[in-house]
Amino acid sequence: MTTPDLSATAVTPAEQERLLRERLQRSGYLADADLATTVWLASALQRPLLLEGDAGVGKTALATALAQSQNATLVRLQCFEGLDLAQAAYEWNYGRQLMAIRMSESDKASASRVRESDVFSREYLLERPLLRAISQSGPCVLLIDEIDRADEAFEAFLLEVLAEYQITVPEIGTIRATHIPQVILTSNGTRELSDALRRRCLYHYLDYPTLAREIAIVKSALPEADTRLVEDAVQFVQRLRREDLAKIPGIAETLDWVRALFELRHSQLPEDMSAVLGTLGCLLKTREDRFVMGAERLRQLVEGRRTVGVAENANEQAKVAA
């Protein structure tokens, strides 16, 4: 694998970054300057990109938009505990191998020529996401989603793919990528990743968007929604994220909520908190969070006043009593 000559192109790096941001925006993803620079560098240097951040900040959506903007094939590997080689990279097609052996045995003239290498060849290999990605003949984005959910042992296997863009199959040797895929790894930070994996990747921490950027994201996704509704709703969600919640709502939840309010024919946040309470299932996804968010607490958030938590309220009452 060779590193591309960045000076060989007539388009400057700054111009390429700008074009990348525009392509992502046309695909429905609004990336800030830092993220666009990191994504461009990962592509230019042919290095994997590790995106870390809370659930719902747009890590997976970036890979999807990137593939769409480049007219590339998106290959997704969803990680989970217990993920193994057969599910992630390749598996032998044992049924087809057995059929080939039996057909060969039925033909006495060819039975003597049956060898192990005949059935342990590439044509009997079932491609799973990793092998499928490095086997693409054209542009490809490989999304390794939620790598922190996989076991540490799986990370060790990934190192060869991330560093050399190749997979070694003991029976047939090393399979190298014919076209280097752009690799995006995402992590929600549920466990610490190994230093070996981090060293092989460029890194970017994706935080919740600023108020202005989230308003722009919602307006881009829901252009038919009233501007007042979008601005009020996003401000509310931004305040809600500062609350002591078990599950903080992400961008996807904001979009769901604004879409729900729009479908209910609201042009701004309703003054009746009971109407807001009925839509909170779009934002709050645990029983505990839903229980503590009553009408009065909602009104304080809508009005922009700081919400006093249960423990803080008890402390305040104790001070008054004293």
C-alpha cells in the first residue's frame, strides 16, 4: 500500500476539504471544519478513522453520508459481544465443499484427483463484511460500528485489516485489497479500546452539536417545519441534555421530536405542557427519565430556567428550615 502524493493534484487541500463538506451536506450531513479535515486526512493518508462519542451524535450517519457522497459501496460490520472471525471476515461454505467432494467421488475417473486444495480455494469462501470490503473493485466505505461492544480479542484480529488492508486465510494465504476502502470505526466509549488499535487510526471525538449547528441540521432534514418550531425545539433539547438523565437524547431524537410536533400541526412549542408530555417518548427512552420529567419541570426548561434536581431541592429546603 502506497501513500498518495498529495502535491500531485491541482486542487489544494483546503479546496478538497470544502468540496468534501459540500458533498456531505448534499447527502444530508452537516460536518464542521474539524471533522471535515479529519475525514479528508483519513482518506488522503489511507488510514482508518476512529470516531468516538456518545450515542446519537452522528457517528454512524457520517459513514452512511460519506458512502453516498462518493457513490461508494457501504459495507457495515455491526459489532457485538462474542463477534468472531466467521461472522466478521469469512467462513467456508461447508455445504458446497461437501457437495463437490461427493460429486467427485461419484465420478471414478476423477476421484483420484480430489485434493484438499480443490475445496479450500477462494470460490468456496463465503465473504463476510471485512473480506467483502477489501474485495471491492471500486470505492468502498467500511463501517465497523460500535467496536467497543466487541471483545478485546476481536481487536487483535482487526489489526491486520486496519494496518495492511489484508486478511490472512491459513488454507489459501493472504488476500490483499485491490481497492483500499475508507474505514470508519465508531465507539460509544462503553469500554477502553487497546492502544494498538488506536495507533492504527486517526481519531476524532464527535460531541453533541452546538445550538446553531443542530438548528441547521434539523432545518436541512425537515425544511417544511416552521423555523420558530425548530429553534424552540432545539433550544429545549439542548437544555434537556444538561439534565441528569440516564439516556441523553441525540440528534436522531431531536429530529424525531420535531417531526412529531410538525405532524401534530404545531408551528412552535405548545404552551400546554400536557401536549409536550405526550410527545416525550421521542426524546426520553427510559422509565426513570420519563418519570422525573413532569409538567412543571418541562415548563422550566421551555422557559430556559435552570431545573433544580431532587437532591438539590431537598438541600435548599433543609437550608430554609434551618
